[in-house]
Amino acid sequence: MKQDLSVINLILHADIVVQSVLLLLLLLSIGSWAIIVGKWRFYGRTRRETEAFTQMFWGGSDMDSILAAIPQQFPNSSLPNIFQAGYREFMRQRAETAEQTGGKITAGVGLEGVRRALDAAFSRELERLSRHLAFLATVGSTSPFIGLFGTVWGIMNAFQNIGLTHNTSLPSVAPGIAEALVATAFGLVAAIPAVIAYNKFTADLKRMAANMEQFSSEFLNIIARHIKH
């Protein structure tokens, strides 16, 4: 009699522990794919908005106009958020200085305050951009071992059945071994996309972080020219 060794049949007739491992791997895979799709769209939108904002910033527009345009054109976008934090801090200090002395902001306190605002905004944006990447790393590193656990458990059951039935023929051994190997396959299916996506997004994050750092430095240089030394 021909045995049905299809993946679905093997899963349906697998041991409860192996089924639990497969279910866990399925959930991890679904979660990682949801993050992959979300990050792909998020990073793509961030790159487009960064390019558009950079063109606006260096296109000759004054900073007050740029600040006013951000809520409509770049809502909650990384580079505009950094600019807003730095420029709002500069305007706050300029207003306080005008009220107190009627003069320019002094370099020591003013520039340091703007730098702290830029650094704080950079840290917030970096945390927002890197959110959930740790999950992809965890799925990529642990899924093969979770699958291997299911495989080892399935093979143990297969050998126990051999010991109980004293039947070592291939038809009797094959279903148990195949059932066990499905867990390894599921582990790799969950891990490989997560590892590839994590490496790609990490490289993208490094490039975006470098762009944000460069912009912060250039913006600070611009502000320094408006501060009294």
C-alpha cells in the first residue's frame, strides 16, 4: 500500500511536540514577514522623503518656510524631525536671548544646546528606524535550532516505534523520519528570509544614520554662523 508522505499529511499525523514546533515556526515566519514588508515600505518612504527634504533644504528656501512646510509635506519623517528639533531649539534660545539682552546667542551655551537637541532627535529617529530589527535577528538565529529540536524529537519517536514494533523496514521508518525532517525545513524557511532581510535593513539603517549625522553636522555649521562668538 502506497504511503502518503505529503507535507500536509506528515504535519497532520506528527507528534504533538513536533506540531507545536511547526506552529511556533509558522508564527515566527508570519511575524518576520510582516516586519519585512513593513520595514521595506517604511525605509523606502524614508529614503524618498529624505531626498525630497534635502533638495528643499539646499534649494534656497529659508528655514522658517521649511519648518512651516514640514507638517504637510514630511509628517513624522526622520531628517525633517531632526531639523525641527535643532531649529526649534535655536529659535527658543534666540527668543530668550532677545528678551534678556537684545543681542545674539553666545556660542558656548547656544551651540551646545542646539547640538544636544540634534543628538536627542537623532537618537529617537535611530531607535524608531531600528525598531523590530532585533526580532528578525532572533528569528534568523533561533529558528534553525527550534526546527532541529523538532527533528531530534521526531527521530527519537521514530526509533522508539522501531524498538516497540521491531520493524526496521523502510515503509515503517520513512514516515517518522520524514515527519522529523519537516521541522528542519520549516526552521530554514523561517530563518533564511529573516537573515537576508536583517542584513539588508541593517545596511540601509547604517546609510540613513550616516546621512542624518552628516546633515546634523552641516546644520550645526549653518547655525554657528548666526551665533555670536
